Amino acid sequence: MVRKQIYLTEDQSGELAAIAKSAGKKQSELIREAIDLFIDQAGNSHRESVLRKTAGMWKDRTDLPDFKAIRAEWDRN
């Protein structure tokens, strides 16, 4: 693990301590779990954004080969 120093407000520190006590976990464990959730959400949002930006990007291209015809040649039906 990598050690990081963070600053919390008094309220954040108090709430974190209370949650840790009631959950029977260390504060550092809760912070790692929260960061994991944040990374998952940010990653999903980024992936979705990229997919939305690229959706249909080839639909109006005229310089591409006729993929249906090429595929039809490969079919062995």
C-alpha cells in the first residue's frame, strides 16, 4: 500500500469516526472503500461518455468498403 496524507474537516472526521465505530472497521478501511466506489463511478461515467461520443461515427462514411458484401462472401450457407 501507498501512504497518503489527507485533510478532513472536523465534521468529516467526526462522522468518519462514528461510522467506523458502528461498522467495526478502521477509518482507513472506510476511506479506501469510498475511494474504490468513486473510482468505479468515475470509470463507468468515462466509459459511457466515450461510447456515446463514438456511437455512429462511421454511419455517414462513403470511403469504407461494403462490409455486408464482404461478410456475405465469407458466409458458407
